[in-house]
Amino acid sequence: MSRHEFVSYQDAYQVISDYIQFYNKRRMHGSLSDLSPLEFINELAAGKVKPFIVKV
């Protein structure tokens, strides 16, 4: 388990915000052909991957 001690609220906010940005934009997703969401959007726009329907 990894731990981080924050020196202030601003420090904690920054670390958590950075992680959220990483998780939502740069982290590779198996459901997106092992691309990050940002890469997937770019590949989709370039026609390199086909869109797919997500069934709920």
C-alpha cells in the first residue's frame, strides 16, 4: 500500500487532481483497445479504430 502525507489541503488537492487527470485521460484502458481515452479519441477521429456500441 502506498501512502502520502500531505502538508496542506492545497497539496492534497493537487496530488488528487493530478491522479484524476491521469486516470481519466492518460491511463490505458483494456476496453478502449489498450489506449488511453485521449489516444482513443484521436484514433477514432482519424478513422484508425471503429466506434463500438456500449450496451447497458
